[in-house]
Amino acid sequence: MTKQRRDDTIPEKSSKRFFVILLTAFILLPTATFAQSGSTGGSGLFSMPGIIITITLLIIPVVAALFLLVVKANALFRNIQNRKDSEEATRFAAYLKTLNAEQLEALQNDRLHQDYHLSNQELSGPFSPEDSKGLLSNINERANIRFIEAKRRAIVRPGIDPALSRLILWFLGTATFWLVFGTSVGEYIGIKFVAPDVDQVSWLSFGRLRPVHTNAVFWGWSSLAMLGLGYYVVPRVSNIQIHSLKAGWWTLILINVSVVLGTIALMAGINNGGGEYREYIWPIQLLFGIGLVITLVNYLRTVANRKTTEIYVSNWYIVAAVMFAIVISIVAYVPNFQNGLGETIIQGYYMHQGVGMWFMLFTLGLVYYYLPQQLNKPIYSYSLGILAFWSQIFFYTLIGTHHFVFSAIPWSLQTVAIVGSAGMIIPVVSGTTNFIMTFRGAWHKVAGSYTLPFFIVGIIFYFTGSLQGTAEAFRSTNLMWHFTDFTVAHSHLTMYGIIAFFLWGGIYAIVPRLTRQEPPQITVGIHFWMAFIGMMFYTVPLMWGGTMRGLMWMEGLPFIESVTMMAPYWLWRAIGGSLMWVSHLVFAYNMYRMINPRKTVNINDEAIKKLHTNNYELVDILDK
């Protein structure tokens, strides 16, 4: 009578084994596999780095296919079981039809007796425990895995328009796809650093795949995730519905089309020349720009029709970020003075404003909403938020030329960029102080949250990574670090340690509210720690090796010696990148668990439903 089955048993054991096997394959491969060798004489075919890496890459889709086969088989088994449950419910309904009133009453009483359980309040009473003295903390009334801290579930808040929820989930879903795709390309590029002979295909050459990686994670992952989270924040803090859902869908389509076409063009060798982060040719980048213009109009009209008196600081940051993204795109693609030094100066402006005035400004606006929401308390200081906003606009727009210190660009312009870099201490310190002070009196909530650790990591690297950029701008340090792998480490500390971790925190905060489905807390923890540890394995060796390489150049040592010296550090880069990449697969799995609806089949309810659907009538056969 009370038999009940759940159809939400995703094969977690199989997925965990898959991730463990994949991670072990990358970590346990011998160091000699990834080391560059000057000679291959006397060694077998299968000892060549390129052959081993190629075999490894061929094994990965095979393992993935086996994993998919297990998932499909499990789904087939669940469907068969559900069909059996439905048939059993039909037979049960037919059986109920044959019973008289007394038999039904006896059956109902038997069910009540079987379903009876103690309330666990027989000795303690019906009242909730109180602790007015604050002596007890971290109370957990549910059994859980002993070595895993139970996390607080997402608070059910007033629902938003289901159509807007669907739009946001599409933004975040496509962003997740581009994260996995872009970092898979990055993983392959990292392997090429330790096994450069892994392939000889022009479409897979380093010079073509590197911009595919950066543009996919910039315009595909980060931009779509930011816009998706923004479509929740802008109307929420304005206390009004979004102005146009149709405009949001057009933005989603245009940006995804631009990234798809841009990826194909870059792999085919069609690009914009030497402009970093603007490798897309102008017709493709135009699609992205049109999407931004549509978004700006949509956001502005929403804010203009707000039902609040003031414009919350989040909307200041978000709307300004979209404005700057449009401006820097126009400056980078439209003017005709991009020749010689003019193009170099424009490149520095575009490259740095893209990071600081699009990604950073927009993401900080999201943090000003999601961090107080998760802590359930207001931001520490609204004034500090406005100070950080205006000082970042003033100083960040000046610092693009610090990428070209000791170049032919006028010395005075280089000095202005260095001064602007030093001035960035003001917005960074004020913003970090604001976020840290918001935690005041609420640090105990970190242990019970799976979103706050992501925000904490983002805040830490917002401070350290941003000030590291200031330190790199000075002429003495620029002389040592420029053109080395130190700048690669710095870019990942900022775009990954700040932007990606903030976006993950916002996604884990909002998606369960939209779908009413929590991610598995164990896999959220795996995602966090693998991403964090992988980033440290990636960046710290590159910073150390980059410093040593710069010193070797300053001493006038042969260039090839610095290349040989970097081999072990590039190995750590491959290991750290592999951990980061696997963490993204775990994140994609968590997104699937949060978005995919899970159905529960209750045989009792199904039987009653079928009984009414088929117009069965219960009669007392003894009276006939």
C-alpha cells in the first residue's frame, strides 16, 4: 500500500568514478611523459610524448562514452521500473473496484496503522528549543555524512515571472556550455606546452586555438553568465518586471551566434590580426555589439520605470559596464587611426578596459546584490560602493598603456598609465573593505553555506590580484615580468579567481531559487576545491618560473635556456589546468542537477488517479 519509488537517482557513484579516473589519469602520468626531450633515439614509439598524449586524448572520449552508456542504461532501467509501477497502480485500482465498503474501510485503517509513526515529541513536548543565552550553535537535526558539514538550503523567496526564469536559465546554461568548451580548448593548449608534437593539424595549431580559448571564455562563458545574472538583479532591485523579455532572447541568440561564428573563423585562420581579445573580425563582433545595445536599452528602460526612489548601487555598476563595453568595442573596431603607435595605444585601451570596465565592473555590481542576499544583511557602506565606482571609472580608463612600458609610446603617456595603476588602490581597497565588513557578525554563516566560499575566494583575489596588477605596472617590475609567464598567471588570477568564482557564487545562489532544486552539496564542494587548488597549481608555479625567466633575460642568458628551465613549471600548469577543467565538468553536472526536473512516482496516488480517470465506481457487492 505505501510502496513508493523515486525517479531522481542519477548514478552518482558512476559519475564520481568517472571524475576520479579522469583526474588520476592526468596526475599519475609520469613526468617524463610531459618533459621535452632533445633526442628520441633508443626509445620506443609509445614513449614519445605526442603519442602518449594522443592516446590519452583518445581514451577520454571512450571513457566519456562508457559513462554516457551507464547513464542511458540507468535511465532505461528507471523508465522500465516506472512502467512497472504504473501497471501495478492500474492493477491496484482494478482491485479496489472489487472491494465493498467494509473492506475498503478495513484497508484504510490498516494503512493508517502502517503509516503511524512517533512524532519524537513525546518526551520533549511540541515547543521548539530556545537558546536565549546563545550557548548553542550549529545545530543539525538531520542525519548526514559525518565528515561533511551540512549546508543551508536556498531560502524560498517570492517567485519571479516563469518566462524570465526560463530566459535566465538559458543564459546560464549556454554560458556553462562555453565554459566547458573554452576550457577544454585551454586544456589542450596546456598539454601542447609539454608535448608540442601532439598534432600537426593547422586548425588545431596553438596560434589558432589560443584565441579560441580566450574568446570562448570571455564572450561565451563570462559575458553570458553575467548577463543572465544581471537579468535577475536589474528588475529585482528596481522592484519591477524586466522591460522586454523578447529583447533578452535576442541578446542571447546574437551573442551565441557571434561566439559560434567567431570560433569557426578563428580555427580556419580568419581573424582580425594581432589585436589581443579582438581577434573576431568586425562582422562577427558586430553581432555581439548589437546584443549589448539591446541589453543596454532593456536595462535602462527597466531602471527608468523602477518603483524605488533611488537606483541601487548594483544597477550603477551593471548599466555602466554595458555602456563601457559598447564604447570600447566602437573604439577598437571603428576608428581609422589604428596605424602604428595609434593601434598599439588603442589595443592597450581595449584590452584593459574589456577586463576592468566590462567584466570587473559588471561582476562587482552582481556582488553588491548577491553577497548581501546570501548573508541576509545590507551592504556595509553604500558610500564606499559609490567611492569605488567613481574611482574605478577615473583610474582604470588610464592604465591601458602600462602594457607597453619601454615601448615607442611617449614616455609621458606611459607615466600616466603607471600613476593610474597606482590610483587603482583606492577602488580596490574601498571595495574589498566594503565586502569584508559586510561579513561582520555573519562569519558563522560561511560554514553552513555552499555559496559564500566562492564569494570569499573572489574577494581575496579581487584584492590580491588587482594590487598585483598595480605592482606589475611599475617600470622596475615590468622590466622583469613583461613577456613572461607571470602575466599569464596574473590574468588567470583575475579572470578566474575573481570573475569565475563570483559568477559561480551567484549561479549557486539563484538557480535553486528559480528551479526549487538544490545541487548535490558533495559535488559543489568538489567543484570548489578542485577549481581553487587547480588555480593555485596553475598560477603559483608560473609566477615563480616567470620571475626566474625574466631574471635570466636580464642577465643576457640564451633564450633557449629559459625555455628549458620552464619545462617543469609548464608541467604544473598542465596539472593545475587539468584540475580546473575537471572542476568545470563537475559544475556542469551540478547545473544539470539544479535544472533537470526529477519526478517522483507514488503508487498509491497513481492508483487513486487512475481510479477517477477511468470512472470506476465503488459498490457494495453484498447488497446486489
